[in-house]
Amino acid sequence: MFIADTKNHIIHDMSFVRFECKIRELKEEDKKKIFNITTVKRMIGSDHVPQYNGCPYCMSEYHNFDFNKLFS
């Protein structure tokens, strides 16, 4: 199962949660349950609005880092 943070647009993998994810600090109204990986891939895709991102700690293979932020 996966949890989507609807406020920050980040998806967490509940089978591989890390301390840094701060899942317990999320409010219940900001959580959305996702039950399969195909939905996660669709939400992370570039054509989904709003575009979600994988958590850098528990879903690093789906985390898209914007390197342009380094130079601005």
C-alpha cells in the first residue's frame, strides 16, 4: 500500500517507511491511500495534474530531483 500526501504531492511506500518520511506528522485529511503500483506510476507521470513525486527516502527509484534548483 502507498500513501499520497495531497498537500505536498509526495507518495510514500508503506512497506518501506523510514524515519525521515515523517508519516506520523501527516494529517488524516492530507492522506490518500493507493493500493497498486500502476496508479503510483500514473500519478508520478508527467501528464498527471497535480504531478506527484516519490519520497526520496522510501521510494527513491521514483523520486525526480530538479537539478535546476541548484543553480537558482
